[in-house]
Amino acid sequence: MIKATRLRELNKALTEQGTLHLRDAARRFGVSEMTVRRDVAAAPDKYTCLGGHIVRVAENGSPAGYVIQSEKDHFAQAKRLACQKALQYIQDHDTLFIDCGTTLVALAHLLPPDLDLTVVCYSLDLARILSKKPNVRLLMLGGWYRPSSDSFSGEEVLRAMAEVGINKAFISAAGIDENYGVTCWNPHEKPIKQKAMKLASHRYLVADSSKLGQRRPVLFARASAFDAVVTETS
């Protein structure tokens, strides 16, 4: 595969997935990771490598994609405060859907150990935390692993969700624009978020205030679809 073709395929992959790991790109194009790095370096105005992942570069020159490892420390205190506020909506014997993303990792940590809960999730990081909660019955949704968000996706996830009586869904977002809507980075998250929102009796959007006024590539809901938008300042 020649360089021009590789770059076209790279652009297609990033449009579909949001990010692409160097290892997966090398396998997809039939070249070495070093060759992929050189391709990326030759188009610094379009792409960059971040944490072993290839992401787009925004107009301001900063990485435009989402890679969960690079997001863990961003606004960490604000995310924790937002999740502390979200706890008010959780009661004993609830069946919760908890979305992927670094914000809701904080929510998993903060769940009181004495609450009797059933939790549905598709994030590997969340599952590790929730598995240590003594009174949590955990349903981990499997499928194809997505390193950029440390989560799973696919028809298997959607089918399993349809069999669970979710009463409260806690959803994450990368952008919240009052007029445009609620957005995320990764296309594979959209059908899962939408399915959880459809199944749940109550829907809560949890995000730090840096997400307000932002638009990201994948639109999945209107802000009015949520019972509450929870931030550290709300």
C-alpha cells in the first residue's frame, strides 16, 4: 500500500472511529509502526500521535481526538465534584447504567459501599472498580474492545442491554451545546448511549463544566433529553 493510499485509509479510519492505535494502523496497512509514525509526522497539520494512538489535529493545533489515558488527569477535581453531586440521584436497589469515560470512573469510586445496586457498564476501568464494591451486582457488557475509550462495542452490547431493567442512566459527554446538542468523540459510543437513554426511566448527564459550549464530532442527544445535567457548578 503506497503512502497516499495509507493516508486516505487513515483519514477514513479516524472518521469512523475517532482514534486509531499505531499497532492497529500498521496491521491494517501492512507496514511497520515506524512507517505509520513517519506518515503521521509528514502531515503534522492533520494528525498526531498521543499515547500510542493517532488522532486528528484541530484548527488550533491541539489534538482533536479522545484517548482515555490522556484525559484521566484533565479537570480531575471538577469531575469528582460533579460525580459527588450526581450521587443524590442514586438510591438503594437501583439498577444503574454507567457510561464510559474518565468522568464516570469517579462516580464508580464514589458509590457508597453500603448501597445495594445493580450496575450495567461497558468500560473495563469501571468494571475493575465496581467488581470490588461488596454490594454491587455487576453486568459487564462485552463485544469488540475499543482502546481509545477503554470500552466495548457491538451488537452484543446492545442485545445484552435490552434484557436488563435499567431505571437510571448516567451518561458522559465530550461536548454540551444548548442549541446543537450533546456530543462525544467516538462513533461506537453513540448507539450504546442512545440505547441506555431509551431503556432508562431517568437520564442524567454528568460532565465537568469545561464541556459546556463545546461541540465534538458525534451528536447523540439533545440536552433536553436528560432529567438533569450535572456539573461541578450546577
